[in-house]
Amino acid sequence: MPNDPFVILGIDKEATQNEIEEAYQTKKAELKSHLFDDGESGAEAARQLELLEAAYKDAMDATHDNAEISGEGTSTYEAVKKALMEHKVEDAQRELDAISYRGAEWHYMQSYIFYEKNWLNDSRKQLEIALQMDPNNEKYSKALNNLKKKMDGSKPYDREGSHGVYGSNSNPQYTATNRTYSQGGADATDSCCAACQALWCADCCCECMGGDLIRCC
């Protein structure tokens, strides 16, 4: 019985992940149709289905390992990072979409793209997925904590390395909101004092004429 996952799937070793997925789904559907056959046929289908599941995982892992490094040690994500550094968000998205293996780093880069678009909720969801896939990754954890601070209106966070954790892009909306709030508070206090003074003067005038505008004083 073959142990090579590509042989079990019936595809070439150079197959893409899309081709692996297609072969897997086709064979899976065929084997499932025989699961409840009588006798040895059903039992064999169950064994083959178990082998198919393992082969699918091994084949996907193998293509992922080959895709992580291309050319002379250049990461497949370098093109995405370069586009983001140049603020070419749509180019970055196209480069990211071309990467078939969507592991933790893929979701991290997608969160960065969403952040550049100011889609903060979507950015946070992608970071949460990245952390679920790689819970001990300090970079993902720091990015998520910083993004939550950003969404809460806290100070922008620091950049990390050449492509950062999106922190240098201070959102004008937050700055403007904070500035308006501070100015509004001062103006409101001044207006209140002015109103009280005017009311007190009016009461004094009324008392001089025999009336009483403010009965408590």
C-alpha cells in the first residue's frame, strides 16, 4: 500500500494546493459513497478514507513548506510587505490572495491590509484567527493588544521592524475626536459661568425694582 501522499491522492508532487484540494474532495466523495457497502467493500472504503485524510494533510503541509521560501531565501510575504510599506494596499491584497496556503502569517498580513483600509473590526478578527493558529506568537499577540488599544481610543502603538504593527498610521478620526472633546469641555465651562453671571445680575436688577427673580437668594 503506497505511503506517498501524492500517490494516494493520485496527483503529481508539483501539484498546487488547489489541485490537492480538488483531488482530495473527489476521492473523498467516491469513498464515502461505498462506506455502507456490505461486507469487506465498506470496511475497505473506511480504511481508504482514513488514509486519504492523512495523505491530504501531509500533502498540504509539504506544499506549505515548499511555498514558505522561494528564490534565494525570499519569503513569499516579502512582496506583500513591500506593497504595504509603499501604501499600495490593493497591490498587497493581490499578492496575498496569490498565496494559497493560509496559515497564521497569512491572516496576520490580511489583518495589516484591513488596518490600512481602516477596517478595524475585520483587522481584529484576522489577528484573532492568527493567534488561534499560533497561540504563542508574540508578534501576533502584541499586534492584537495594540489594535484593541487603538480601537479604544488609546495612544497609537509603536512600529515593529520594517513593516511594523500598523501603529504609525494614526487614525485622524481618533485625534480629531479627542481634540473636539477637550475643547468642548472648556467651552461648556465658560458658557456655564457666563450664564450664571447673567442670571445673578438679572436677579439683582429685579430686587432693586421690588421683584425677585431667584427666590433662594
